[in-house]
Amino acid sequence: SKGKKKASAHPLGKPVAFVHFRFTVQGETREAMEGEPVLMLRDLHVEADYQRKGLGRHLCQLLEISARKNSMRAMMLLV
């Protein structure tokens, strides 16, 4: 519609980075959700042309803010 622009990190509107994460508990099992609440980072990808510019660090900082606002006790990274 008129006057509205889609927010994008790339002038052509293509994504240049993404993160895949979830809020969960450390030590989760199928039967019971027990343990400390954590933000689990499963994947982080930055397109090659946009690497080494601080974008990945910025995304991690945004995740940290989100984890703190949602009372997560830690952030975990799956490797």
C-alpha cells in the first residue's frame, strides 16, 4: 500500500542473515520439562558478503536482550 515500506537489511529485500533459536529448559526430557530456562541458539548464518561487519555479533546481542527480557537463566549454543 501507499507509503509503507518493508523493513530489510538488504536494498533488494533479500535476507542477509538469520538465527534459529528457541526458549527451552536445560536438561529437558520427553516426560517432564525440568531444569533452568534457557535460550538455545541452534543456528546463525550471515551471507558471505555481509560477514566480518559485526552483524553476527549484533544478532547475538539481540538474542541476549530477548533472553534477559524473558527471564532466561542462560544462552546455549548447539555445536
